[in-house]
Amino acid sequence: MIIQQIEESGGFLSFADYMEQCLYHPIHGYYMTEGQKIGKKGDFYTSSSISDFYGAVMARWFIKRVEAGDIPPVFCEMGSGTGAFIRSFLNEWKKRSPSLYSQGTVYCIESSPYHAASLETLEVTRLASLEDLPDAFSGVFYSNELLDALPVQIAQNRCGRIVELGVGVNEEDLMLTARKDESNTLSDYLKWAEISLQEGYRAEVPSAMLGLLDNLDKKLGDAYLVTADYGHFSEQLQLRKQGTIRGYKNHILISNPLSHPFKMDLTYDIPLTAYNIKAAELGWQEIAVQKKTEFFWKNNLAGFLQENHDPNPFSKASKDNRAIRSLLSHEGMSESFYVLIHRKRG
């Protein structure tokens, strides 16, 4: 199917179109088909798949803002996946503030039929797309590891000029091929995002991410936007010669993104500088841009640690404490992630 598309497009398929097809094709797309993607039996882990406490900490952060009269008791998660995060979020909210919980509304946006089915037993309103969310949404709009899976273009500096890398074919093999940046779209993005590429270096151009932020600005009213994802600032991204796009299959990093089309996750490190510049242009107030480790410490994840004298390392208390310490560790996976919190006024 990919080869046919390449041939129909004159021998060059934008990497963004390739990524869109591989991940989101309605029948064959990686995220749209059945089969476990997240967790031990999947291809990768997320913070929510490791521990329920992430959702619990976010619930407490949310409750504080609702109780202060800052926002209504309305929460939306986009890209709910298996529902691990929203399940622990709901449980903590209901336990912590049952009266507020009874007044609340929770939306889950999930385009994958396979993942949407896992949300059926939860007290949420399921939506298939952002368009289905009520206009002028007020509350908290949240996503975790969503932006890193949105389609990107790839720019490269060749002989002092920016070219676009896309997907071509050599007999039966997919390969990266280049074309001119005729409209200067990629060059303009790199200047805007403060990325200066050395000869031969690549960078991802996140047109889908920037488009989503534009759509959110139109869709949301008075709301907090909370994004958690792995990423780097421009001064770090411009030092990555091959860029950051890669695949994951059976928990193994696949450096060639053209391997296993439709059969593996594709992801990249989101450009934090570009995100922040775009948010500022849209008039959003920056509340916090911090590593997830710092977010956990500031919001008292350590308060979930239990006094435990059970010598059994496999007891629930022992496993819970290990998971919490892992999330709080500056050497754990939380250190690779950022939490970006912005406020949009209606």
C-alpha cells in the first residue's frame, strides 16, 4: 500500500503522510488495529502503565484548582489509550472529593476503536475526535505522550540548503529520499523555532502538533492545557544529526523508521521551544515548563509512600513504593519527560 502511494505521488511521499498512514490508517494503522501496544506485552511503556500514582497526583492537582474556583469540574484527556491514566484519575477524584466528583464531567478523546473499547466501563463521555468536544470547553485539557506520535516532516541541511526528506522506493525497499523545499516552509519553520542545522543534520518539523495547538485555541474557552511528553529544546535538537524519529517494537528501539510499516510505533522528541513559542503567539499564559520529576515532587507524590515493614518484596505496598520512588528518581523515566502547563483565557 505504501509503495502504491509513493508511485501515485510521483516517487516521493512526505514523511508526514507516511507516518499518518502507518499509525492512523483506519484499517491498517498501528494504533487503529487490535493488539496490545502499551505495557509488558506491548511495544513500549508509558508513565501510566508503570504506576497508578501518576493519575492520582494529577487528580489532586486538578481538585485544588476546582476547589479554588479557578475552573469548573470538567476534565478532558486526549489520547486515552488503555485508560490507565484516566482510571486512576477518576478513582482518586472520587475518593478525595466525592461531592465534587458527582458534579464533574470527564471527556476522553480516543480515535482507536481498540483502545476506545477499554473505556466502556468508566464514567466518562467518549469522543472520537477533538471536533466532538463541546465548543468553548472550560476546565483542564490534558494529554500524555500524544504529541510525540503526531506526523512530522523531516528537514535536512544539504550543501547549505534545506531539503525535505520523504519516502521513496528502490525496487521493493523503502528508502529516504530528498526534494527541494520549494515553498521554504521547512526553512521558515527552522528559523522560527530557532533551530540551526549543520551540514548533513536533520530535524523534525511538527506541522501536525502546531496545527493541533491552533485547533485547541479555537476550541477551548477558559482552560488549562497540560501536556506531558518527552522532548528537547532547540539548542539540544539541532545537535541530533539523525534527528529523533524512531520506532519501537517489542520494547526495542528501531533506528530506521521505515522498518516494519504498520507494525511498530513511530515517535519523536517534541520540540519544546516550538511549543512554547506557539503557545505565546496564541496568547496562552505559561504556568510551568518542568521535568516530570519536578512536577511529582512539587505535587507531593512522595506523600503516597506507605510505611511498610513487610519483608515480602512482592507485596502490594512494596511494589507501590518502588513505583513511586522510580517516578521520583532523577535517574528514572520521569527525568526524560516534561510537563507543560499553560492557561488559555476564554
